[in-house]
Amino acid sequence: MYYGAVEAGGTKFVCAVSNENFEIIDRMNIPTTKPNETIQQVHQFFNKYTLKCCLCTFLVTD
């Protein structure tokens, strides 16, 4: 069983996958570009795993 996490910011997305003990087994930094390109890279990263759930956080600045 794997868990996914995404930290989405203005300059990059950080994607990670952990095991049931919450040990990170894979991680990837994705520079933000066009929205559809960035999301496609996120999808390709997580598509390698069968995830139980995924948590997403967003950084919003004014």
C-alpha cells in the first residue's frame, strides 16, 4: 500500500510516494510550466503506483 503527496507551489510541484510506514520511497521535483504540462508530469509520476490515497497542499501568496 502506497500513499501519495503533492506540494504545489508557484515555481515547482514536489511529488512523493511513501509506504505504509510513511517512509518516502520515491520523490520528484517538477518545475511548473503550462498547467496541462505540469499536471501531465504529476500524473506520469503517480501512475507507476497503486495509491491508497493522495494528499495535496497548495502554497498561495498574494
